[in-house]
Amino acid sequence: MIFILTKKKLIKKNIKTILLDNLKKNSKWLTLNSVLVQFYDILDKYLIKIFLGPIALATYSIPQQITGKLSVVSKGFSAFLLPFLSRKNFKNNDFNESLKIFLKILPIVIFLIFPFYSTLLKLWLGNQFNQEMLYLTKIFSLSVIFACSSHILITKFEATKTLKKNLKFESLLLPFFLVTIIILIFNSFSLIIISLVILAKELILLLLRINFLKKDIVDTKKYYYYLIIFILMLFFSIYNQVIFFILEIIMILNILVKYDE
């Protein structure tokens, strides 16, 4: 590619230094973000492999990898939103609609699939399937939903040049997260407990981001209500299917009524 660009003289010098100036200004925050990703997204897997063994790592990481595919969708939305949100005098319609998709519609769709998780995982994993993997998949599904919603919010931080505020949230939470994960793994706590810590981390960060951007979010309180309902739905999907289905129906009716209006 470089050869062709050079041969056809398609590379031109530009005396403008806008990009370089922006990189110099934001490089420390970009670097910090890359460092935080290593701690938040990878460290737990290293520790589980070292202290709990490769079998535990496989049991833990397979559900995480399967559910993690959802993040591709939110990152696609973020790439689409960023140029629009960066414009001056831009209205937040697209931002709020995207947030509604990931904090209202997508969770309900995922919860509708919950009853079929066992069958799907058995088809995918065969004899390697176990009940712990089912619970982990459900927990990581909700964790990824929260992470996807955070991707949309982080795009807003980037567009408004307040990314350092988001990184302060992450930096503040990091010590508590690391200490908790290390203690749990060193003391051979179950993978379920460890996954719940991951879920709690995503929930706390999402709440902090929503609260900071509440002036740009339409009806912030309803999202707090949804988050509580989603946590309850996760709990009852494991311990009481009847209550789970009741909550699912309530949320579906809530969506239908809102759209009818």
C-alpha cells in the first residue's frame, strides 16, 4: 500500500498541525486508557490461569468470549455517532436513541433468549457444558450490556472532550476492583463470585457515566429503574423462572406502551 501511494505521489505534506496538536494534548489520556484496559479486561484471566488453572480459565473465558461479541455492535454505533456528536450545536437525538437501544431494547431481547441458553450452550460445547458455564454466560451477558451502554456514553465523553473525566472514574475504581479480584482469586472463590465482581464494576462505571452526562440524557431516572430491573431479572432467571417471566413481560409492555405514545 505504501509503495503504491508513494509511486502515484498520493502522499502530500500538510503544514497544518491540528492532528499533531490534538495528539500531544490527549496522549496522556489515551495512554492511561490503554493501561486501564489491560487491568480491567485482561488481568483477571491471567490470575485465574495462574492460580486456578487452565480448566477454570476455559470455564470462565468461553462465556465471556461468546457474550463479548455484542460489543462489536456498540463499537459500530460509537464509530457512527462520534462525527455527529462532535459537531457544534448538535442535538442529542441520535445519542439518546442509541442509548435507548442499548439500555432498553437490547437487554429485553437478550433476556428473551435466556431460557434457550442451556440448549444453545449444549449444542455449542457438547460434553464440555456444565451448569456453571450457564450461570457465567447469563452474568456476562448483562455485564456486556452495561459495557455496550458505556461505549455509547464514552463516545459522548470523546465528542465533548471530557474523556479525562471518564478516565478519572475508571482510575478511582481500579484499586478497589484489583484488590477485590486478587483477594477472591488468591482464596479460590468460585468463578461465579468473580464474574459478579466484573458485573458490579460495569454497573458502577455505567452509573457514574450516566450521572455525569445526565444533562444530555433524556429522563435519566428511568435508566436507573431499568438497571435495577435488569439485576433482578438476572437473579430470578437463575432462582425463580416465574418471576423472571413476569418481569420480562412487564418490560416488553413498557416498551410497547412508550412506542405507542
